[in-house]
Amino acid sequence: MRPAARKTLAGGAFATAGARIVSIALMAGVTIVVARSLGPVGNGRYALVAATFLFLLTLAKLGIELGAPWLVSSGHWPVGSAFVTTQAAALSIGAAVAGLGAAAFTLLPPELFGGVDLVDGLPVLAAVPFALAATYSAQIALATVEYSVSALILVVQALAWFVGVAVLTPAVGLEGAFIGLLVGQVAGFVVSLDWGRRLIRRRDNDVLATARVDIANLRRAMAFGLRAHGANVLALVTYRFDLFMVAAYASKADVGYYAVALAATNLVWLLPSALSAVLFPRISALAAAGEAQKAEDVETRSLQHTTILLSVAVLAMAFALPLLLQAIFGARFGPAVHLALILLPGSAALGFASVFYAALSGRGHPGYAFRGALIVTPLAVVLYVLLIPPFHATGAAIASSIAYVAAAVVAGTFARHLTDLPVVSRLVPGRNQLMDYQELLRRFAPGRSGGSC
């Protein structure tokens, strides 16, 4: 790979990873505020409704968050048109899916949502279209190599969410936490609109002339992304159905403990997730240009960096969890420590899975993610049904960790099938990967100006 291309990927991954680190830290702050303000039971109720929001948002995406940046990065959709079209789609689709959520709150047993009714859940439902629009914008910004814009959307969204929850939850209670969630999504939407306004005004690259709604390309984006959309929905069943199962078979406090364990272990696959977000449009562009060898090199380097990042993260978390979890979330959350330690290996495995599937989608094969979900989701559900009723949250942690490892194994198998390259040897980092980190440290050391990305 050329040094310029490597710096673009490394710089983009660094900026995106930095934004996601800040976002996850702020989301951890949200969990801490809710846990300390409302206790295990209140935290469990919030976690169930927040998981419902995540499910509705995932359902509403319809694969557009993958298809639109794929078309933009491969040069088949002008960025101005892509932005305008996806924003209009986000608001209309998001509103429709929020309506489905309202029906669910009305028709399904309240216990499924921790006893939260439709009136209290309205702010969460209202947040769906705004979150969807911000998601589309962030992905299109990545496709145009505007990493700072994508990072800004993520950070502002998370910061506003944290501030809203931190101010309103102690004063209002659980309803304040829901309103804080809405505040965060609206803030991300406002930032994305500001970027779009500035983007459309750039007459020098003909963005203004192409800034119109394009239904044909929207359909093309959906046709591409829907092949992976089903996988995302099924994956969410794998990653969050356990929470609802715990709510059905254990106490609300157990739900709160388990939600804290999930939040704590999310940090492990944060950096690989950021890397995969940058890897997808990069592989897409190289594949569209017919540069298969360069795409392969980028993919291999990303896997090697993932090994380094996950190794450091797992060791740090294994050491920190017993020492810091209760100190951060409160003494009442002691039972969450062993749950987080059980989830730790599986969370690391998810990091590898995310990079494998990003590379496969970038090569034009998003359907592999759906095939993987068809294999892993039934396995996960069976494990949940077998282990959660007798063992409650501990059973959920064991079942989830096994399912996460299975997801990584399946993704690696698909990558081997497509590329005919060995998997294990591509995961072993070498001297070049360590030199990449040394270069980053030199570029961001005090007294040095940042290099070009």
C-alpha cells in the first residue's frame, strides 16, 4: 500500500476511533448517572427501553447506511444528492418506525419494557428519526473522507445525550433519562444538517447542481444494503434478546446488573468497530478501482491492528473490572463484576467479526453478514432459552459470550472462503503495525504539528 493511502486509512481510523472513544465514554457516563441516580431497578428499566430504541433504529436503517456510502465512495452517487435524499428518507422512515414502536408499547405487555408505558416512552420514540438522519450523515461523511465531520456528529450526539441525562435524571427521574436520550439525537441531527448546508453551498465541486432527491439511487442503496440489513436486525437479536430474557425470568435488579456488565464490556470492541467503519468505504473504493491487491493489504493490516487493540483492551479490562466497576457505578452493582468478566472474551471476538464483515461488505458481498446471522442467531436464542431460565443473568453472560465467539469464527470462515487466504496468520501483527503506532505518537507528540491524513 502506498504511504499516502496508509496515512489516509490510519488517520481516518484514528479520528473515528477518537470520536468513538469519546462517545462510548460519554455513553458510559450516561449509564453511570442512571445507575447511581435510579439504582439497579431503575437502570434495568432504562436499559430495556434504550434497547427498544436501538432495535427500532436498526430496523429503520433498511441498509441505507451501508448502500449510500458504498455508492458515494465508488463514485456512483453525487454526495449532495446522497445527503438530501437520505435525510428525507430518514425523517419519513424514522417516523413510520416510531409509529410501530408506539403500537408495541400499546399492545405488548408492559413488563417487556420494564413497566414503562407509552406516555413515558414517547421521547424515546420521537428520537428515532433524528438518530437515523444523523447516522446516514455520519456514514456519508466517512465515504467522502471527511472523517472530522463524522466524528463531530458522533461526539456532539453523545455529549448532548450525556448532558441531558446528567441534568434531567437526578431532577426528574427515569422520564428525565428518556428526554436526555431525545436531546442527544436532536443535537446530532442539527450538526448533520449544518454540514449538509455547507456541503450544498460548495459551488466549486458542483455539489449544488446535484443536491436533489434521487429515488433511483436510494433504491440502489437499499438494494445493496438490504443484503446486510437483515443481518443487522438478526445480530441485534443476538446482542440484546438476552436482556429481555433476563427481564422475563429474573428480577429487575438483575436486568440492571446485566446492563451495566454489557455497558462496561462495550469498550473492548470500540476501537475495532471504529476501524471497521473506516475500512468499509476504503475497501469499497479500492474494489471499485480494481485494485484487489491493495484492498487485500488494507484488510490484512486492519486485522493485525485489531489483534493489537483487542489484546491491550482485554488485559486492561480484566485488571480494571474487579477494581473499578463498583467504585464507578456504586456498591449496589457488585454482582455486575463477574457478569462482565464472563462477557469479556465474547466482546473481544465481536471486534474481529466487525472487521471481517466490513471487509466483506466493502468487497461487494454484504450478504455474508446475513448468512452469518442466520447461523449465529438461532444458536444464540437456543443458548438463551437453555441457560437464562435456570441461571438468570449469569446464564445470559455465558450464552452471549459463546454466541459472540461463534460470530467471529463464522465471519473468519467466510473471509477464508472468499479470499482463499489463511485467517490465523493474517491476525498476527508484525513490526510494521507497531511502527504505525510509533508514527501516530510522533505526529501527535507535543511540539509537533499533525501530519496530513
